[in-house]
Amino acid sequence: MRKPEKSLVDSIHRTYPDLSTRERAVADLVLEAPGDLSACSASELAELAGVSNSTVTRFVQRLGFENYEEARRSARDAREWGSPLFLAIKATPKPDRPSPEKVAGHRELLATFAEIEAGLLTETLAKLSPDRLDEITDALASASRLYFMGFRNSYYLAGYARWQFIQCRPHTHLFPGPGETVAERLAELGKGDLVVIVGMRRVVGKLRHYLEAIADTEADVLLLTDPSARHLPARARWTITCPVENPYVFDSYAGVLAVLRLLAFETFQKLGKPGRAYLQRVECHHERLGEFE
């Protein structure tokens, strides 16, 4: 899913001084939770704002949209693209001292939150077939050099994955490293290498070009992404899709982390004695250098 061409929120802020009192009532309501517009009809919005349907029509046209459906589509695209602003639900005021009902509500929130996280994790792993897992981990174990790449939130995920693999196999790198450019690493890639790219929404604009350039080196590519990805999987040898959307504003990476950990564990198992010997050497150096308390 690509970024919406026209920003609903930016359009409201830019037009706000010129809006009528009734149009501002609609604008204020939308700005409280822009994502709600994707599931709200024009009549429902008018009723919530206490204005007429014609006011809503004039409001969206002032923003530069042809009609209400176009404005709602912009909100839906922003939500699917992963904008936290459009994933947020409308906030409610918090009392100074929680009532018993509020405490019960918090407990229900924790239970629901845990259920949703567990569901995302289960859904992700259920899509990973044993044959595909076997094929991918064979490649991870046998690659001449193993690289991990990610940007923004995906940089943390790529770093986490690399930390798992660096304990059991040599020639494992974060790509690009601190102070490096992508081109400086591209020059050393070739057949037999494997690059694991983590590209969760919202991906940086150049990632597609990086992926194409990596694929052109004949290195294999494993892509971990979310269901909104469109063009990225075309240049990857393997793609693992991880659902991330949930009702709590920020994307969930429970499934992504589980997949990365599973890949590391299965690869470690396939490395056998060499993998265990490598891990033992790492631990011996930890002990010798006194790096942990």
C-alpha cells in the first residue's frame, strides 16, 4: 500500500482558517480520530458533528476532494499504509482516581490486548509451511555470508535477527553498518550470499531500489513484510508475510519477532556441531573478557 496522494489531515489544517463555524465542527471531529472517517458514512459524520449532510459535502469539497467517498478513501489508504494517526481510536478522558468499573475495564483491556497479540503471532506462524521453513533455513545455514537489512522500525527488527544468528554462525552482518552506505556493501555481494530484508510498513522510499540492486547481484533475498506490501515481493526469492495491524494504534511485531526467532532456532539446529562449536567459542570469549556480570 502506497502513501495516499492527498493528506486528509494536512488539507484540514491548511483550510481550517477559511472554514465556517459548522464546517469547523466537522473538522474538529475528524481531527480527533482521522482513521474513524474510513468507516463512517457522510450521514453518520453529519449526525456526530451536529450538522447537515450538505455541510459535510461542502467541507470535503473545501479540502479539495471531489466528494465524501474520495475523502473517506484517503483516510482508508492512510490507515492501510500504517499511519499511527489514522490507526488511533478516539481517546476518552481519564478520571483522577479510577473507579471499580474503570479497574475492571483495565483488566479487560489487558486480556483483550493479550488475545490480539497471541492471535497475530498464531496467524503469522500458521502461514509458514514446514516445507518453506525447511527450504529457508537450509539457505540460512549454508549461505556464504548472511546480511540483515531494515530501516526505521524494521532496523530494530533486522538488528534483533542479526543478534540471534551471530551467536551460531560467522560472516553475519547488519547491512549497511554504522557509517556505511548501501553501495559499499552491495559491491561485495554475490551468488551464495543471502540478504534478509525486514520491510514492515511504512517502508522507506528507496527500499524497492535497494532490493532490486541486491537481487541483481545474484544474492538470494528473504523478505519479511506485512500484508500491505505490493511490489517488494517481486524481487525476493522467499517472502514471509506477517500481519501487524491491530486496534491499538501502533503496529504489533509479535509475529515478526516469533518468525525471526524460529528461523534462528531452526538454522542453529541445522548447523549441528559446527554451530554449537561456534556458540561455545563465543561464550568462552565472553567469559575470558568478563563482558557480562
